[in-house]
Amino acid sequence: MNIKRALRHPGPYVKIASERFRNFLRSHLYKGKAVHCQICEWKGKKFFNGKCPKCGSLARTRLIPFALEHFKLVRPEIKILHIAPNLNEYDFIRRTINDSVAYDRLNIRSVPHINIVQDITNTDLKSESYDLAMAWHVLEHIKEDRKAIAEVKRLLKPGGHFLVSVPIFPLESPATFEDDSIPYEKYEEMHGHYDHCRSCGLDYYQRFEDAGYSTRTLMIKDIGEQIKSKYGLFEHHVVWCFDT
């Protein structure tokens, strides 16, 4: 192997190892009290490009604990359905719930931290099984999102809650846009991401109200700058709590 060439053009594993080592150093050298990642409980002087140096969480993931507290959704002896959680989301929920809380994770694909492999648009789960459902930057990937919305309502108990966040694209866009004739190769150009099948707007909550939910809204732009800075939140994010 040409060592000089390898050093000039490091492969992906070298880059990953280098980034992990850099973040390890940052998580220790930048400890402090200015910011707080509620996903892993790291406290430090700053986030780096919006990421926590300890767990790698993004602003959208750090919004989950903030939203759960804001809407006061986690209680003892409830049953949670988490739709397509990433590993950071799963680790946070697992770490913070107690043994009295039942926690199911559903995904259409088999992933190690998923315990239910089904399509959320059409499951065989029992009606009125859950107190709380969560879908975090997931529904913009689902073509038949209205079916998913209705299916979650079927699965929620009376008085249950569906906590949802989707990316708003373009930022602050008032109206949701989708067109089934757009080919997959054009998704990134039209929707801002290669796997988003629609551009969600601030009116996206109306699909849930059409399905019979009532809506509560958390707009991060309305939160004080000190709080946004402390928890590393993005001012253009929106969270809805849909109640049955």
C-alpha cells in the first residue's frame, strides 16, 4: 500500500474513525454549562454544526425530549408506539422511561432496535392499544400518509396522543405540496431530500384534523432565544400534538 497516498486520500473508515476521535475530544474538552443535550445528557460549551459531540444528535432529535415535556406526555403505566425511530431516539426513550411504560418500535424494515416489523399504513395491531404514538420526520417519507394517520388513530386509546414533527420545506412554507407524477429521481430537487415524497407546509396539521384529531402546536420560533440555544433547537421546527 502507498502510505503517502493513503494519508492524502483517507478512505471512509479512516474518516469515520477520525470524526469519532474528534468528537470524543470535543465531548471532554468542551464540557460546560452553556448547552445541554437531553438525548445523552451531555453538557458543554457549544454544539458543533448543530450536532452533540457525545451522541451526534441533531436539533430535530433534541426536540423530542423538549416536546414531550412541553406537552406533558410521558406518564407512568402508559403504552408508547414509536414509528421508525432512529437509534438516538430509541436510546433516549429507553433511558428515560421506567419499567411501568410499555414501549413498541415499529418499522417497515427489520432493524435491530425495532420489535414490530409492519407497515404503519395497515397493521394487524389491536385497536385502542396505545396511549402515545410518535412519528419524528417520518411521514414525509410515506406516500399514503393519510392512511398512516388514520391507522394511528385506530391504534390510540380515547384520550391518546400522536406527537408529530415533519420538516417544513421550504422553510416557513404555508402550504403542503405533493404531486404523484414527480419521479423519484426528482424528489430532492422538488422536496429538498431524495426520499421525501412531499414538501410539508405549516398547514400539514389539517390532514390530522380531517382524520378526527384535535391539534396543539409548538412553534420553536416562539420560544426564547436562551432556551433554544441551551437545548440546541432549530427555530424553524414545528411539533404538533394530535389528541384523540
